[in-house]
Amino acid sequence: RVPESLLAYVRQVAEEEHVSMNQFFVTAIAEKVSALKTEVYFRERQARGDIAALDDWLAASPDKPPLKGDEEG
């Protein structure tokens, strides 16, 4: 069950967006699932990361000034 106060807000937003309340709820659920899956993906990538290999890669990178347009600030 959705609390009446939240349901009223959803009704208003769905109307403003010209979508059904069902479509609004489905989209909201899909966005949440996507956010959770993205978090899991980055945690898995982080677990596979190798800081020593990154340090080696950075050390092997040429020491050159940034290209035009890539400067800081």
C-alpha cells in the first residue's frame, strides 16, 4: 500500500508528465533497479582493481603537458 500523501504526489507528477500512474511506478522501479545494479557493477570492478598495476601504468606514462583544452581549471 502506498501512503495517501505519497499517492497524491505521484498522481500530480504523473499527470504533469502525461503518463499513467502505473507507468510512473514502473519507471521509478526500473530506475531504482538500475541504480542498484550499477552500484554492484562498480563494487565488482573495484574488487578486481590492482592499485600496483595502476601505479606501474602511471609511472610508464610520458611526462608531458596536457593537450590544449585539457588543462586544469
